[in-house]
Amino acid sequence: MARLTSDQARVFGALIVAVALHLTGTALIEGYSSEFSMRAMLVLGSLLAIASIGQTLVVIIGGIDLSIPFIIGFANVVTAQLYGGGMNFALVCAIVIGLACGIGALNGLISSSLKLHPLIVTLGIGTIVQGSVLLWTGGFPSGSAPESITEFVSIGGSVGFLPVPWLVPCFIALAAIVTVALARTAYGRRLFALGSNPRAAPLALINPVAMWTVTFAISAAFAAVTGILLLGFTGSAYGEVGQPYLFQTIAAVVIGGTALVGGRGSYLGTVAGALVLTEINTLLIGIGLQPSLVQAVLGVVIVVLVSFYGRDAHVRTTI
């Protein structure tokens, strides 16, 4: 029988933890496994996993993206403002995602071309984006989401005989596309090669600046998509709606087995990590902890998990 690789073992381990947490919640909390609860966890887990797509790619390449929560808030507010002003929703989405890609590309370009750590660059750019949105709205965003996007993410929605909203099957299809892209495309191979050995990658005709620019643009695009979906989920604009995703996207990526040092990981693992975090959050709320205490405990859990899983040696030291 073929043995699991270390990456596969991490993914399998995360799935086991998610199942164990669900069984624990079912045993301790009445209604934890009810249809409504399961719907809610699937929707919340899907949103976190979508927000974590870009973080997965960025971490594999050897970086980190702290601008994700700020871009989520930017997309959330700008979409509501423009749509509320009468603009066509499809055009609004195109504008918002296009602007987000520009912001992400700037993150990657500055980090790679100037050799600056992406943690500092993305945090700085993200803060500028957040400040710009606050100036534009005066701190009081307005507008709303179209009914179509609300139904797309609604916990009470369904797809034919499936008791889940359209978000869930669409996310499953998206996850499959991302997984195949990482494993089967030239972009995916270059991503892992650059993350594994940044110095040798140019010898294989891989342009580091172009790869970083494109990868951070993709990260920002999926953050913007998450912000738009959250507008439909909450029903109103909120500039700080993305703040919970700051460390949760990093934690989901690391719990799923992607090494913070770059060059190793998978999106399937990130999905498993998102499930673990969603289960933990639901369990803490279900046992009656106050929201502030939930955040504190969740923060401790994230730090512990990231500290435990994030200490891998770089892949180039193992070959």
C-alpha cells in the first residue's frame, strides 16, 4: 500500500480534526448537527476558503498577504456604494475586482522588485486602501446588495433537491479548478518552483517579479470576491467586515499543510483548514462563550496551531 506523503498526511490530519470537532459539538450542543447549523457552517466555511485561495498561492510562492481583510472591506463597501448609486451590478463587480487586482499587483511588484518583505508592504498598502475608503464614505457607507447575490449566499437557499445555497456547489467547482491549476498547469509548476528555490528559479526561465505580481493580483481578486459575497450575506456594507479573515486565512493555509517558508502545500489542505476553523468557531459559540471571549480563544488556538505547523524547514534544505 502506498504511504501518504507529508503533505497528504497534513490534509488527512486536518480532515480528521474537523470530523472530531464536529462529533464533539454534536455530543455537547443540542442542534449542532441540525440542517440549519450544517448549512451555516458550509456557507461560512466556503467564504473563508474562498478568501484563503490567494493566501495559499502567496504562501506557496514564499510570501504572505496581510492586505486581504482590507481588500475584502474595500470590495464590500465600494460594491454597495456603486450599486446603491444605480450602477449595473455586473459592471460594479468588474470595476471592483479590477481595482482589487491592481492593488494586489502593486503589492507583488513592490515586494519583489524592491526586495521588501511582503508582510510590511501588504499591511501598508492595505491600510492605505482602508483609509481611502473611509475618506470616500466619511465613515458611513451606504448602499445594498442585489437580491440575486443575497439568494446566492443565503443559508436558507437551495439548489434543486440539494438543501444548500448556490455558493456551496459553486465553491466546490472552484476548489476543483484551483486544485487542478496548481497541479497541472505551467503557472502551478512555476509557483512551486519559485517558492522552493527563488535563486534557481530564474535559471529555469521563471520571472520572479512577474510571478509575484500576478500571484498577489489573484489573491486580491479572490479577496474582492469574498467582500462582494459578504455584502450579500450580511445585507449591508461594513468597512471592517474582513477583519476576522486577517489571521484566519493564514491559519487555514497552515493547518492544511502549506509551509510558511514556501514551496510546499495544496489548496485541498486549505479547504480542510477552513473547515477546522469554522468548526472551532461554531463550537465555541455553541457552548455559550461571549463573542469577545470567542475571539480571544480563537486567537489563542490560531497562534498555537500556526506555531506548531509553521516550523517546517524550507523544502530546499530537504533535497
